[in-house]
Amino acid sequence: MTKSIACHEHGRMARQITDANDRVSGILVLTPAEAKRLIAKAVVAMPQVNRALEKGRVIIANGTTTAFVAEEILGHQVSKYRYAAGYIGEGKLTTTPRDLRTKAYVLVDGRPVDVPAKEIIQEFEADDVFIKGANAVDAEGHVGILMANDRGGDISMAQGVLVARGCHFIVPVGLEKLVPSVSEASRKGGILRLKYAMGLKVGLMPVVNATVVTEIQALRILAGVEATHVASGGIGGCEGAVTLVVEGTDEAVRKAFEVVEGVKGEKPVLVEKL
């Protein structure tokens, strides 16, 4: 090895060691409600969402996680229970009664408009944004959406337009909903196929082409760290919690902890007794 090549190789190795030493890691915990708030903040920080809020159309479909997104955009409290459509609660699959349900928010140039989502989506263009939560997510980044409506509900109404026109389809979903395979899960349901059910019978719509935002993507967006899901569950209010190792520069990891500390104490989403 010539001297110049040796010096170059030594310098490259030194930079690799320095780069490795510059990286630190930390471990943190998010409850489901804290994760929903974190993910919502990340969705609102996405460039495509900001562009559509400035000039364009945004639909925030019904759901509990999307209610957090609505709060972050609109700046006021939104009832998570009333904003839900179908949900899993009190040991069964069920829905918020239609007469109590808040209509999905539709925004044009950042302002709410009184136009049904099923109408405004017919006007969607490539830079417009549809935001909808999910009931399942797998390691491949595919999501599954439960459908108690035998015609498919919101996802059936929207997916064809979004895919055909190339619109932005953003799915905020927490890792508490991680399943082995959305594709396999989607083959097991069906309103007319299931014989028994705890609550409503449902099908599961697989979605393979959305921009999925879990806690992992949220921490990358908000703090610039890489996160790895290392554990799940807990007790004393941490049932359904996710534990993540975050890695990056010291500044980025400290930022991640600051962001997570900012959502600590978020109250669990409860079924409202009305």
C-alpha cells in the first residue's frame, strides 16, 4: 500500500470512528395516548401537509388518532370519542353512535369548510392530503383498516381516488397496533363470513401504498433520530405502551427526549358515558 493510499485509508477509518463516537442512544417509553399526540405533531410537521394547508385540500377522516391531528391543526380540543367512527373498546368492536359523531374535518386552504368528505374528495388533486388512522400495521409498513360498513366506509370512498390520482394518503398509527402480517390478517375477516363476534362483525382493508407515520417516523420527523421498537406493554397505565431505543447525535437524542417529555401525561382516550 502506498503512503498516500495508506494515509487516505487511515483518515477514512478515523472519520468512521469519530462518526461512531458522535452517536449516542437512549431508551424511552410512550403510552398509546402519548404516542397518538407525538404522531399527530409529526403529521402536522410534514411538508406535504403544510403545503396542502397553505393552498389545497385536506380531509381528516374520523378516528381517535386523527382527532389528535385535528387538534394540532385547528388549535382547539376535539372529543376523541365523538370523532371516532368504529373503535375497539370495553372488550368489543363497536362504533360511536352516529347521532353523537362529529363530522370529519374538511379544510380548504387551511380553513374548515362545511362540505362532506365524500364530495370534496371528488375535487382532489395530486398535492391534496387525506389523513386516516388504522387498526393494524406490520413491519413491512402495510396498514389495515377495519370496516363495519358492508360497503367499506371511508376507506372505500377514498382509496380509489387517492391511488388513481396520486394524492397524498397519510396514515398515522401507533405501534401498539403492530401485527405480523396485514395481508394475512385481511384474509381472515368479512362481515358475511364471520359467524361469531364480540360486538360488530368486520372486514379488514389492507393498504400498501400509504405514507405510514408510527412513533418511529414521528421521532425521525420531529427530532432527526433513528428509533427501534424494542418492547411493548406494561402495567399501571402503560398497557399497550411501546419502548423505543433512539439513536443519533447527542443533540438529536436530547431533542427526542424533549419532544417525548412534551407529550408525557397525555390522558387515555375514554369512552364517553353520555
